[in-house]
Amino acid sequence: MKTLAFVLLLITVTKCHEPFQVIFQWNSIDVTWPSEEEQQFAIDHGDYVAANNFIAGIKFWKDKMYLTLPRWKDGVPVTLGVTSATPVNKVTAPKLEAFPSWEMQKIGDCSAFQFVQSMEIDPKGRMWVLDSGKMSPLSVEVKTTCPPRLVILDLENKNEILRVYEFPAQVARHGTAHLNDIVLDHEDGGMAYITDSDRDDPGIIVYSLSNNTSWKVRHDSMRAKPEAVRFMVAKTPINMPIPVDGIALSPASSTDRQVYYSPLSSFHLYSIPTSVLKSNTSNVDEHVKELGRKISQTDGMMMSAKGVLYFGLLADDAVAMWDTKQTASFATGQRVISRDHERMQWPDTFAYDADGNFYCVTNSLQNILIDRVNISTPNYRVVRARTGVKSYQYLEDGTAPEQPEIPTSVANRISLAVAVGLTILLAFVVQ
Ligand SMILES: *[C@@H]1O[C@H](CO)[C@@H](O)[C@H](O)[C@H]1NC(C)=O
Ligand SMILES: *[C@@H]1O[C@H](CO)[C@@H](O)[C@H](O)[C@H]1NC(C)=O
Ligand SMILES: *[C@@H]1O[C@H](CO)[C@@H](O)[C@H](O)[C@H]1NC(C)=O
Ligand SMILES: *[C@@H]1O[C@H](CO)[C@@H](O)[C@H](O)[C@H]1NC(C)=O
């Protein structure tokens, strides 16, 4: 009898997910300024408003943690930042460094980053950054606008810019596009699937790296649903229609890969095969699968190398999972793994590191939306749980499938040739 009880306990424990632990926690987010004068100037002129700086996107590469600070409001000097992946000297609220530089944060300069909410890093250390181009959608006047762009930087080679792609207006509308989240697919020369939460024209944008082209897939399942527009987070009412938002991709090892998505204003999870997204067909209706109902709205989601889908439940201050390999049905397979009404307010986005740790950013976004951030209390957290696996971009054994090359653009090669030519000439003249 005793033995049986012991065995049962073991089974329940192994089935349970490791609890999340708080690794970083900020009352407000600040950055390392180039100088004290510049910091003072920014504070005096409203270019830095502490309560308006919040973290959303998170990704890891080697010993660094990259975070996005979307410019939903004024006073956000840095929209893409970096810090150590683990606390240094036990500092759990580090200041962020502008990434890749202060020049790249310049507001109004369309070759710099304007509004970065998400990015993804591929297994070769190339960071794919989404820039919606528009500024401050929640401020009184919308300060526009640069074209929505995808920018790829090489973290393994001095953050060199490998690709800049401006989305054509018929794919992402200039001024209203909201490039929300991104997943990467190494097949067919490299693909990115991007949710565009544009209120009037929501959809999933497909980008082909090898052909340097893009298109948008639209479907009713990607629109906000009236039944899910209003909800409560930590006693704060939210009333805002938000279309397709979170996106996840089934693991690299799977055949017939699927993209999972959900509008924020929806109780439903959907999937569509990548083969359909890649084919640029105008009517995808017969390929969209409604997988079942969730108990709450979801922002970000992510899948592991073993096909476990993680997603937040906003009204429940919780994170849930669905092991797609264990239970084919989402309706019966989903379950809450973590709920904490204080520390898990608005689970926004997820990430893995190379050591099998799984992370979530919780940012109490409800307070930002209603302008009630109290910077005397903790608002933003990075929480972590050990899973022992890597992200969907890797195979189950932890290795990565072969990744597409990204040749530096023709223009770069020409300028390199010119530089080499000049150097030779100069060497000749000096002699
Ligand atoms: C890709 O397309 C963009 C269009 O925005 C263009 O500026 C860029 O030069 C193209 N890159 C390559 C490598 O063809
Ligand atoms: C790239 O272009 C070629 C030639 O038009 C086409 O056959 C191929 O399917 C395209 N690849 C993608 C991923 O769209
Ligand atoms: C995708 O399909 C649309 C509509 O049929 C078409 O206008 C567009 O040129 C296609 N894009 C690419 C890159 O093939
Ligand atoms: C902000 O938080 C502090 C510390 O918890 C608390 O004393 C204060 O009353 C809060 N302010 C508001 C406006 O809620």
C-alpha cells in the first residue's frame, strides 16, 4: 500500500511542470545613457518617461538576454535593449543597453528602429527584428511613420545588418500595421511567419528569405471576436479589440509543420499548415483548423522542440501548456501549469535559452493600457522554469537542422570591393 502511494506521487510529480522562479524584476525600466547630460535632457523634455517603458519581447543568445520595449507611448528612448542573461552582482533590475547602438534607436530616422515589439534569433545567431515603423499608437498624436520593416542582424559578426526588407503596402499597411510576433522556419530557403495585428487588415505575413518577397494570408479566424473583447486582469477592465497576436510553430523535426495562432480577442486556438502559408493561396478556409476553446484570452505563445505548446491565460494570471505529442485533442490536453495573481499578471511572451531553460515575460500590460502604472511596485518580471529542451527551431536531440545562408546584400559586396580596391591603391601610393 505504501509503495503504491509512493509510486503514484512520483508519477504526479514528474507529470507536473517545474515551477517558474522570478529571475528579474523591475519597478520601472531604465537604460544606460551615453552621458548624464543626455539622461537629464531626456527627462526634462519628456523623451524618457519611466512609466511608459515596458518590456515585451524576450530572446536569448549565448550569455545575453535581448528585450524589446515597444513605443506604445511617448518617452521610450530605447526600443531594443540587451543585458546579461543572468543577474550580475545579484542585481535583478538591470539597466538595459541600447542594442545594437544608440544611433539605431533614433526616433524619426527610418534607417533606425522605430517600434520594435518582437524579434526572433535563429540557431546561427541571426536576429530577425520586426519594426512596425509607426510611433506611439497610444499617445495623443500618432507620430508616424516609417515603413514597416524586417531587419536581420548577425549577433555572431559584430551585429552586422544582413538584410533590410520593407514590406510593401499591400502586405503591411504603412501607419497601421502592427507587426506583433514572429516565428522562423529553416525550410524552403528560410521563411518567417509574422502576425500583423492591424485592426483593419489583420493577417499572417509570410516572408521568404531566399526570394526576398512577402505576402499576407487573411482569414476570419484572425479577426477579433466581439465575445472576447472585454475581460478583466487583476480587477482592471480591458475593452479593446485585438486581432491575431500570438503565433507558434511546430518543431523542426515534425513533418507537415503547423503554425498555431490566436487573436488576443478570442477564446479559440487555430492551426494552419506551413505548406498552405507558403503557397500564397488566397482562400485558406479549408485548411484552417479550429482546435478548441481556451478559458481565457492569450497574448504570446511558443512551442518546444518536443511539441509542447505554451500559452498565457490573461484573465487567470496563468500559463498553460498542451503536449501535442501526448494528447491529440487540444480541448482535453490543455492544462494550467502556473498561476500567480501577483507575479504572473499578463504573461506576454516566451523564450528558451540554449541550456533548456524556459522563460516568460509578465508585464502587467493592463496597467499600461489604462495609464495606471505605479513605478513604486514591481511591474515587469522575467520568470524561468527548467524544461531540459530547446525551442521549436531545434531537433529533439538539441542540434539544429541546417540553416539557410543569408548572403550580404549586393550593395554591401560592392562597397566591400571598393574599400578593398582603395586600400590596395593607397598601399601602392604610399609605397
Ligand atoms: C530585399 O528587398 C528589399 C525591399 O525592401 C530591398 O531593399 C533589398 O535590397 C532586397 N535585398 C536583397 C538581398 O535582394
Ligand atoms: C521562390 O521563387 C521561385 C521562382 O519563382 C519559386 O519557385 C519558389 O517557390 C519561391 N519560394 C518561395 C518560398 O516562395
Ligand atoms: C501572392 O498572391 C497575391 C494575390 O494572388 C499576388 O498579388 C502576389 O503577387 C503574390 N505574391 C508573391 C510574392 O508571389
Ligand atoms: C504605489 O505603490 C506604493 C508601494 O506599494 C503604494 O504605497 C502607493 O499607495 C501606490 N500608489 C498608488 C497610486 O496606488
